[in-house]
Amino acid sequence: MPDLRRLPPGQTAVPFAVSERHTGFDTLDVVTQQGTSHHYSRSPDGRVRYNYSNFRFLWPSECDLMGRLAGLILRQRTADWKGSPFTAESTDHVSIWRK
């Protein structure tokens, strides 16, 4: 889940990594809930390589609806694979469903 609170009105890009060897940012479309992660990596010889990946972000409430429509029951939701509590501040979620 993107941290939309960091996205002022009119801004479409959010950096997530900035270092001498790697720069990464996401461009987001909040209407279609789609985004692209852009990665620029500098190799030891100075060349820069660009990679990207497209994604669609999905809110937990959408997962809940799809699970209910599929006849599943939500058993647990955490903020990460370590089992940290899921809160309003969580930027990720792991949901466990059961038939």
C-alpha cells in the first residue's frame, strides 16, 4: 500500500530509495490504483541501469470483499511476515484467509 499521505495534491512520484548506487521512486495514479516502481542503479564502472515494474495497489478492504465473495473467512491480518500488528500506520499487510 503506498503511503498516500506523503503525496501532496498534484504530485505523482514518491522516492523510496536514494543512495550513491541506487535511486528508486514510485509513480502513482491514485484514480486507477496503479503504479510503476522505477529503479536506477549505478554499477562499479559508472554505467547506469534502469529497470521498472508495474503494480496495482490494493487496500485491505478490497481484499476483505473479495475474500467474502469467494466464501473465505479472514483469520488474521498483520503488518508484515514477522507478525507485527496491523494498524492505521501500516504500509503493508499480510492477510490469512480460510475456507
